[in-house]
Amino acid sequence: KNEEKKGIVWILLSRHYRNKSELLSTSKGGFLTLHVYDRRNGRLVLYPENAKKRGIYSNNPHVLCALNDIPPGKHKYTLVVSACEKKKQGLDYSLTVYSTIHCKPVPTIKSIRNTLQNTLNVKSKWEVYNHTAGGSLNSSQTFMNNPQWRFVILHSSLVRIRIMTYKTFSVNIRVFKGGNCINSLLDLKTEIASSGDYRPGFCYVEMDNLPAGKYTVLASTFEPGQEGPIYMQAECTNDFRIVSLI
């Protein structure tokens, strides 16, 4: 009986060509696909790993993605329409969903905002001259010299913080309680969140229902002594403040 209740959903990605030259183009920028994620509860996807269904890039006008054996209940998926290469010009497309499951309400597709409601952009840098290129915790004597910020929220919120820099740098974000400079090994025990493994050029940390309070954000490269820019984007579902500590 349970097997009979499972359903099938087809998602059709259809490319819309503006002119004949677009139709005949063999540029990889015109190769599209559709990736489906089920671990984000319908939220924005920022890392490419862990897709439920990963598509194959194609310049065909239609790409079909089939989700089989979907169990009963409410499900949220994030659909990522991806081009093989970046294009200066946009691409027009449409998404159509077909389902064997009778749904109430009717399944909906909504565009996901690239950022949360409140966003602040912060520029900083790792510098050897100012002793702020401290490296990872493997360099325990200098790790706490890395750039740090006080992050203040007045209400429980969803918070997302991301940083970008050179692709040759492996980077990480850590968040601590308190809102003060991380100066000692004892302070490190107040860590509440991390972006995880060091990643090339980009990483983010997301905290759901983060309680109101003061927090410290620390950005580091894996290797000490690497000089370069930090482009930070801090996002929150409520008002917040962020100020530099180092």
C-alpha cells in the first residue's frame, strides 16, 4: 500500500531562443541543465554538492528531470537552472511540472531571492603588514589575528554570512558567542557555527533561529601569510549591525 502512494514528478526545462543565431550556436554558454536539491528545505543553494538529482548539460531545447518514488507528505525542493559557462547575455527559459500525485494545494514554483531581507556588504583584507593574515587553527599562535567582526541581532533570526576572495585561497568562517575579540584558546570554546572545511575562494555559514545577542565572526585562510581582499556579505531576516573588531 505504501508503495502505491509514492508518486512521480517530471520537471521540464524549456529553452526559449530569441533568434536563429542562438538556436544554431554551439557555445557552451548555451548548454543548460537542471539540478534538484532536497536538503535545503526550498532555500537558496550555494554549494553544488549533495544534489538529489544532477542534470547533464545539453544544448537541446528541452531537458527533462524525473523524480521517482516520492513518498507521501509535503516536500520542498530547490531547483537550480545552470549554464555550462557564464554568458554576458541572459538566457530565457521556462519550467513546467508534471505529477502523478494529486496535490492540494497545487504544486508551486517560486523564484528564490539571492539574499535575505536585510543585507550588508563589508570589505576587508588579510595583510601581513598589519598581522591579520593569521591562517587556520593549525597556526594557533596567529589564528586569532585574523579579521574579526561583531555581529548584533535583536531578534531570533535566520542568518547567512558568506565571504569571497581569490580562488587560490582556501577560506573558512567561524562564529562565536559574545561579540568580543577572540584572543585566547578559552575564547575558541565559544564557537557556535562554522562554514566547515576550507574551500577555494568562497564559503558561507548559515544559522537558523539564531537567538538575539552579540556574536563574533572570524574569517581565515588555511595558510598563514596570504594577503588578499575579503568581500563579506552578511544577511539576516531581521535588522542587524556589524562592526569591525580587527
